[in-house]
Amino acid sequence: MIPTLGFYFFRRYIITTIWFLLGIFSLIFIIDFSELSNRIGALPGYTLTSGLLVTALRIPMILMQTVPFVALFAGMAALISLNRRYELVVTRAAGISVWQFLRPFVVGAFLFGVLAVLIISPIAAWGSKKAQEVEASWGATVSRTENAVPWIRQIYGDDQAIIGAKALLDDGTRLLNVTVIHFDPDGRITLRQDAESATLEDGYWLLNNVNETRIGELPVRLKEVQIRTNLKREFVQESLEKPESIPFLSLGRKIEAAKSFGFPTDAMETQFHAMLSLPLLLVAMTLIAACVSLKFSRFNQSRAVILGGILSGFMLYVVTVLVKAFGSSGVVPPFVAAWLPVVVAMSLGATILLHQEDG
């Protein structure tokens, strides 16, 4: 009886999770497509079909942020549905404890987390980069929701330069809408170059369609300009790539590469441990859902109890994101930042369930 019942509960949880994923996917798709159309709909390369494609490429990255809430709501919805149909009542009457019939939900949440880390996360990283490439080909700059592209400082001989851009491709080795400001050894600006694009080649930056401006002189338009540099492609990639855009399976290699260049790796290590702890975070969300959904109610579950579960899950998510920010900035060790909220939440959820069910 136990394996059959466990498989039934597991199937109910999986079906509920899929429906929530489809619903959230549709909602995000509509909202993001509307925002994208308003932002870049007037660009010459934009079409309805390409806009739908870019939105579809961006959705997995946004969907990754909602995975904990999907686990919370799916767990609550599945348990409340089982309660209203007396299925949990019959299960308890058969002598099956809460820890036994919650096992399929916990296993389902854990597998959902593993699926998100190993499949959704790589797709999200790939889709985000492809969407940026398509937007850049239309002439779009960085979205308002994206972090601003950082400036790169380089020194080559007596020339010091700061290179900035409004969009980057190929992990930062190809820049669009580029501005290069040159300084002399005394820190005075000597030249400004505004280019349509810049590509990092072997030993130099290649600027295309450049507008050069010197103090006291008229601007000069040039087709191509080379700027000598000692920056390596790997160095630029590691300095510009965001941890969220790196697939989970590549994070370990990226961390080692960043350490070899002397970059701080707190953000990438925090992201690595956050991905490792995601399956257990979803288990914690499921325990929170169980705390507010196991009380029997035939028609209406207490609104206050349901609201309390939603607020508890939201607070756990906020604390997780906040501590993760501390870990990324180096205030808290990355391992502690990623795992402490998960361990505390699981302990509290198990404690509350023990108090409710076993006294």
C-alpha cells in the first residue's frame, strides 16, 4: 500500500508543479513581451516574430528566480486539494504518519531542484546570452533591468585608457556603442574615441566607425582604429561575466580561472553554493507548505493560515537573497551565505511539524 500511495502523492505533486510552471511561464511571457515591445519596438530590426523569440529566450532566466515560489505554492495546492477530498484523512486513519506521506512531496521538491540546477539553469544562461546578441543586432543597449556594463581600465606604455560600452557580446570580448577615454601620465584627458563596436583581438582592440575628439580640434571620423593592449581574452571574460549568466557545470572552472587572474571570487562561489543548496531550499519550502496545509478543512482552508505560509515562504526567499548579497560582497563567507538560510528553514519547518503532529 505504501509504495502505491506514495507514487500517487508524488504524481499529484508533479502534476501540480507542472501546472504552476506553465501558469507562471505564461504570465512572465506576457509581461516581459510587453516590456520588450515598449523598450525596443521602434528599432528597425524588430519584428513581432523576433520579439516573441527573444522573450522566449529570456524566460528561463526569469523563471529561475521563481522556482522557490513554485515549490511553495505547488506543495500548498497539492496538500490542500488532498485534504478537501478526504484523502489525507483516510491516509491518517490507515496509520500512516505525516512523515511518511510527506516523503513523496519532499522527494518531488528535491528532484525539481535538481532539474532546475542541471537543466533550467544552463538553458537560462544560454538563452540570456542569445537574447542579448539579438537585441544588440537591432541596436538596442542594455536593458533597464540589467546591470550596467562596467568600465575597463588598461595601461599600455605611457597611454592609460578607460573603455566602456552600452552592450557586450561574446563574454565581453565584443563591445557595442563603445567609448574610450585616453589619459596622459599626469591624468589629463588627451583623446576621446566613440565607436560603433570594439573587438578584442590578439594584442589590440579593433574599433569600427570611430569618431575621435581631441581638445581644441574638430572631431575626426575613421573607419577603423587599433588600440594596443596587454589584456587577454580570458582576463576580460572573467572580469565582465556575471555569475548568474554562468551555467552551473562551468562555475567551478570559472572560479579557478578567476583566482588565477587575482579576481575576487566571492560572487561566483556564492552562486555555486546557492545552486548546490537549491534542491534543499525547495525541500524547506515544501515543509513550510506542509505546516500551513495539513489541518483538515472540507471547504475553506483558513485564509490566515494560507497567508501565513505565503509570507513565511516570501520571508525565507528575501532572507536567502539578502544573505546571498552579503556573500557576494565578501561580508559573509559564500558557503555560510548559501547554506545557513536553508538549514535554518528546514530545521524550523521540521520543528513546527513535530509540534503540530507529535506534540
